[in-house]
Amino acid sequence: MCSTETLSHQDRATLLATARASIQHGLRHGQALAVDPNQYPATLRPQRATFVTLELAGQLRGCMGALAAYQPLVRDVAAHGYAAAFDDPRFPEVTAVEFPRLEVYISVLSPSQPLPFGSEEDLLAQLRPGQDGLILQFHHHRATFLPAVWESLPDPYVFLAQLKRKAGLPLDFWSPELRVERYTSEYFGDADVANVSA
């Protein structure tokens, strides 16, 4: 599976600044920052799917995104930066006190591709730890883990079991009707661009 074109350090810095500006705009105005893609470099205007993840003191504070591209990259980041701060149902809304201490991470996703397999063992053997994001679906049950999740769940068996759990299925669930897609992502955060001037 091919990786998508790598963004420049300046592009990464711009996207991180946009996510942060959208959160700040949300704190002040209760809505995401309105972004005109034409005011940004051409590399930030193609339609791309992203997730924005927020951490506070090393702990997850919000994560929202989309698995399929439907709007320009820079606008997607602004929308999901706001959503991660204010719309993640697992957390209360980010406060102005928390805002300066937030760590922002962005995942820019490749298009997903179906992963054919004949058994759970076959599926596990095909997984690429640290590289694959997975979308698991069984009837109305659906969940995804971004490639960054491998950092905390490095064992493929545990990774898959916890993804089932996230989808509302038993850890040992198996069915021939289970469907899995995989994708890759370009993942970066504030620390990656700390030495790049905006």
C-alpha cells in the first residue's frame, strides 16, 4: 500500500497552527474557525481525511476525524481540531485554562483499502504494527484505530482484540462476515515542528 506524499515541515506547522487557532476560536465564539483554502498553499488544498488528537499531560483529551476525504485538507484540520476539543462525547469541552497546555497531533490518512483474509490468524499475519490503521466492521458495529495506537498496543492480537471491543464486540469475537480495511497515515505533532518558525 503506497504512502501519500509527505508534507513539508512548514505545511505541518501550518496545519498544527490551524487546529490550535480553530480551538481558540471555539473558546471565544463557540464554532470552528472558518478557513478559506485558497489562502493556503496548494499542498494544503486537496481533499484529505484527517484526525486531530489532543493530549493533556500525556493523557488523551479528545480525538475526532473522518475516515474518508470530503473537504480540503486545511479545512478538515480546522473542523476536526474544533471537534476534538468540543464535540468528543468521551470528554467535557476543553476549557480556556487547559488550552495553553494542550498537545496537538494530526493524522493525515491515505485512502483505505479492503484487507482480504480467511481467518483471524491470516488477518493477524498481515498486520503491519506501527504502520496500519484499521477499520473493523460487522453489521452495524464499526470502529477504527489510527496507526499511532500501535504505540500503546504493540501486539497485533491485543490491537485487534481492543479494536473489536471499541466496536462493541467481544474481545474473542469472530465471524466470516467481519470486514477489515486498512490505511496508513502521516502523523505529526507540536514537538515535530517545534523548531520550525511559522
